Amino acid sequence: MPKFFSLNRLIPYRTFWAIALSVLICDILTKFWVVQHIPYGTYFLEDPERPPLVIFSRFWLVHVGNKGAAWGLGSQYDVQPLLVFLALAVLALIWRWRHSLLRELAGGQFAFGLFVGGTMGNVCDRLFGDHVIDFIDIHLPYYRFPAFNIADACICLGVGLYLWMSYRDDRLRREAMASHAGDDLSKN
């Protein structure tokens, strides 16, 4: 077997792969369910032909498509090829720097598994359809959050978790360095 593809090189990242594949499968299955059970264009409660599925007063299931980036940015243009290219480039960079990104932080594999699984879910929509399927509709007090999907939620959770872990580890590293240098951190 060629050296660039070795199972032994993937084993240290089993948490990453398990999370990424779980997110991807969950995203694909939920989108498949939405396509099968909720008519496309379902968004407004006032539409008698396509009413959303109201789970709770602030949580609805809808069926809309997003041809743009986050929150529909650029949807009036044909940005699908650019978005697929950017997503694949980011995934390639993550894989290139996987040693420092995935193994440096405790939980880094979990965070990047969420991010990569979500990114791949949306890339699959863009490659095999003409839009990303969004279906989770959250109503905050005085604000209706833009519809999103499992992939979007996992991307945001993964990035947020990684940033929080990076900040926490950086703060702990600075405290350890200061204590070894004899600095008094209570003055800061």
C-alpha cells in the first residue's frame, strides 16, 4: 500500500473521524427527511399550502434553500463553485496542519470533527444540488433567526469550541510561564 495512505496514520485521529462522519451522516439523513416530508418553500405560518412544522412556539421545521454563504450572503450571484472551492481549501489546510490543530488541544479532535463534518455536509449539498437545505427555524424574542441545518450548527459549535479551548489553553500557558518567572498575576 502506498505510504501516503496508511491506516496507521489515521488511527491517532479516530475521535476526529468518528465525530466528522457522525455529523456528516446525521446532516445527510436529516436533510433527506426534510426533502421527503416538508415541501420546498415552507417558511411562513400564513401559507396554508406549505405551513411549517411547529415543534414549539419558538422552534419550527421549515424547508428553504440557500444558494449563498452564511445567512444567504451572495445568493443573488452564482457563488456555488467559489464556496465549494473555499470549503475544500479550508479542509485541505486543516488536514495539512492537523498535528498542531488536532492534537495540541485536548478536545481539538472533537471541535474539528464537528467543523469538518458540517463543512462536508454543506459541500455535499452544493455538489449534488443547487442549494444548501436549511430547515431549523428558531424564533428568539423579537427576532427570527435565519434558518439553518445540522451542518451549520456543527460548524459554529466546532469553531466556538476550538476558540474557547485555544483561549483557555493560552491563558493557562501564560499563567504557568508567569509563575515560573516569579511574576505576581494578582496585580493584573
